[in-house]
Amino acid sequence: MATNVLFAAVSVPLALHYLRNETFALWALIGQLTGYIALFDLGMTASIGRLLADHKDDRDGGAYGSILQTGLLAFCIQAFAVAGASLALAPWAAQWFGIAAPQQRDFVFVLVGTGLMLALSFLGKTVTIPFWTFQRYDVMNYAGSAGMLVNLAVTWLSFRAGWGLRSLLAGSAAMTALTLTWSAIACVRLGFLPARGAWGRVDRQRLAVVLPFARDVFLMNLGTQMLWASQVIVVSRTLGLDAAAAWAVCTKFFVLAQQFVCRLYDHSVGAFTEMIVRGELDRLRLRFKGLVSLTGSLAVAVGMLGVASNGGFVRVWTSGRVAWPTACDALMAAGLAVFAVARCHTGLVGLTKRLEVLRYIFFLEGATFLLLAWPLAHSLGLTGIATATLLATLGWSTVFGVTRTRTYFHCGTGEVIAWLRPAFALALGMVPVVALAWWAASRLTGVPHLLVTASISGCGCAVLFWFVGLSKDLRDELLRFLQKARG
């Protein structure tokens, strides 16, 4: 996460230094279009990873290797589909978004190249999925961190060489090559592949198990993509490329915050899956309750820091080139908290492999966002996009996820909501802290304004998070952990 923050903090002003706002917006647009191309995964990654967990204790029994081979075959087919889709989509997208003729060539080149890098990453999924199965997130984190640093260095050198928008493709290509090589070597050295002669074979019965779950995951991913990877597309079409650049820059804090907060759930998935496979439901309920409570409080804390400081940070970060309404910060903070908590509940449904209605919930959520976003963008601008995102998440996945958690653990809705009591208390406590930070910095500008708001809100948040945002059980457990870490 530290590397991720460093990458974002340096890459955005670096790109804005060498690119105009509308060209920078093309970079963000390419990223979201590539996200739609990535849907050719069709849910296979999650399906293969979840099914591998059922057989990880017997890697040489044949079933484990058979699932890996099934995945490799599917990923090869998907890689060709991704490459073909990129070649077909790029010229059409340049016309549909009304990109000026001088920029079309670079836009098409970078979008096609990014698609080819994505196809290459599909081929490498066979050696990256086992890290999730065996809960070796550290390997993925090291590879990702090294990849981002290489990406940053290559992008900077390419900008200096005058490559313009194509510099971003050069950096991505270097990162992809490094992370795939790192992952392949680590997968072999850690023994996550079956022994020679114990790979089993691809058969129709194995596909019959993989494909239904993959289909459901694909529908979920499609809805998530429609919700969280369409904002720049909608803004580009309704408000123009300058507004798209503002959205891409000014939401960066909340995007990173979302990744940071959701790491709690991401790094619990393997353990939760193991508890489900082994029938440890009492332990699962205890740990899941703690996860939801901690996630909610952490999301509120980070979100309120964004409300207090994001406006000043953006002005300093971009040297005043980008404007951003304060109302958007409040809406993005609320959306961060709602999404992070809802993701815990809906993620648990996915781990049980009983997706049922959930396969359609995310699609309905994404469709609701698109239906709301277009008219709200015209009437409220960027605030309308943030409002549509919050309403769609709150109305679908949040309600459904809480309902399924209540049913799974046989408890009441009030009890599930009560898990978030510390988060609600923290949110109320942070309101006067944020107001105090704004008042203290009201006559300041630039870096002094940012330092004052960040200092006051950060100190207040730290104190309130410990004493209000954490339940007594979590505080006691954290203290025991810290004492153990100190030896």
C-alpha cells in the first residue's frame, strides 16, 4: 500500500507535467475501457481459485492439477479473445468518444497495447492463482510493489524521451513482465504446483464444476465494472474530457483508500474459505463480525480524513489546475464506507459458492448507476456521478448482503447492523473534528492549509478510532497482538 500511494502521488503530477488535461483524461479512459475488456475472464479466476482451495491439502492427488490445467486452457482461449477485442474496440472507441484527430493514433496504440498486456497477464494466471489459495499474499504484494516501482521509473524515462501518452504503456509493459516472472519463479520454488505425473487431466466433468460458478462470478464482475469502472466513461460523454481528468485526479485519494480498507477483507478470504471448507462456522462468525466492525470503522476514519483534506491536497498536488466540489468529498467518503462493508457481506456469499440471486444483484446495481448517472451528471455535474454511485451501492448490494449474512448465521438484521455501532459513533465524533480543521485553516492557502487540516483531522481521527471506532474486544485483541509482537 505504501508503494501504491507513492506510485499515485508521483505518477499523477508527473503525467500532468508532461500531458495536457484532456490527454491525461485519455489515460484514465483507457484504464476503464481495459477494465471492460478484462471481463473476458468470465469469472474463471475466482472459480479456479475457489475450487483449488477444496483440494489444496492434496496437491498431488490429481484433482488439484486437473483444475489448474482446466484453468490454463480457459485462460489461453480468453487471452486470444482479449487481444482480438482490443484490436476491434480501439478504433471504434476513438470515434465514439470524439477524440481529436491528432490524439487518435496515440489513443488507439495505447489501448491496443494495454489490451495485449492484459492478454499476457491472462496466460500467467495459472501461476498467480495459487498464492490466493495458499494465503501467500506477501508474494503478490512484493511482486506488485516491485512492479509499480519499475512502472514509475520506466514511465518517467519514457516521458523524458518524448513518448507522450505512449509512456504509460511502456511503464505498464515493464510492470507486467516483472510481476509475471516474479510470480512464476515463486510459484515453482514454493511448491504450489503438483509433482510431475500428478497433474491429472482436463475432462468435461471438471469443466461442468468450474463453468457454472464462473458464469455467476462473471455476472457479478460485470455489474461491479458497470458501477465502479464507468464513471470516467460517463463523465467523458456528458461533461467532457476536462471533467473526466478532474474526476480521475480528485477521486484518487478515495480509490487508494478503498484499496487500503478492502485489504482487510482480501487478506481474510483464504482463511474464511478454509473455515467454511472445514465447517468451523462458530469461528467464522466471530472472525467475520470482527472484520465487518473493523472495516466499517477504518472506512469511516479514512473517508473523514478525505473530507477534511482532499480538497486542499488536490490543489497542492495539481498546482491548482483541477477544481473539485467539497460535496463530492462527502459523497465519496460515504460511498467508501458503504462499499467496504457491503463487500464483506457479499464476499461471504461468494465464498459459500451459493451465489443464487447475488449473480444478478451486481448487474442490477451497475444498471441502476448508469440509469441515474446520465441525468444526474447533466443536472448536478460531478456531484451527480458521486450521488448515483452511492445510491446504487446502498440500494442493492448493501441490502442484499446484510440479508444473506443474517440468514447464513441465523441472526437478526438488528444484530448484523449493530456490528457497525462503533463505525456510526466514529462518524458522529469526526464531524466536529472536521469542522474544527476547516475553521482553523479557513484563512490559509496552499501547503499550510493542507498541513493544518491534515494534522487536526488526523490526530482527532487517531484518538477517536482507538477509543470509539474499535470495540472493546478488538482493542483487547490488538493489544495482545502488539505485546506478542514486542516479544
